[in-house]
Amino acid sequence: MPDFEAVPARLSRAGHHCRDLVEIFTRQPALGFKATASEAGDPVLAKALESFQQASAHSIAVLAEDTRRLGDRLDEAARRYRSIEDEALGNVETIEATEGQVRPAAVVLDTNVIQAVLG
């Protein structure tokens, strides 16, 4: 993919941010509010209200879990990118040390992103 760059630190921060948002969201006092059947004033309306509240609670739980999992996946992606970048840097250093013929013309380390131009 041309012009694609992964920045593990940013991926990790995004993962933490997702989990923080879930914590903030699930602690909202409004999520604890539940109307009683007597407040509905009508048995049919009370049943509809109960059904709506159950569906809403389920949707909130699904959204929270999906967001948590997204945060975990972003952290895992960051960990894998770091691991692969460390391995690539080690390979470049090994080639340079053992062969002496292939030398990086430039190696730039910028927020855990390695860009190497072999000369």
C-alpha cells in the first residue's frame, strides 16, 4: 500500500483512548435510569417501554464490548508493528555488520517508524 505508515505509539494511544471512552460512557448516570410500569400509565405502553429499555441496555453493552475489543486490537497491532520494526532493524544491522557491502544510506527513527534506504 503506497504511502502507508503505521505509528505504533499512536495506535497504542488510540487503544487506550477507546477503553477510556468505554469507562466514561458506562459510568454515565443516565444509563442507570429506568422508568417503572406505573410511570407509563398504560399496560401496553408499560410493556413497550420495558422492551425498549431492554433493547437499549443490550445495545449499550454490545457497543461497549465492541469498543473495548477495538482498543485491545489497536494495542495488539501496535505491539506487532513494534516487534516487526525491531526485527527489521536487527536484520539491517546484521547485514551491515556481516557483509559490509549493503549499508543503509539513511535510517530514520521517527516515533518508532523505520525508513531505510539501502545504497
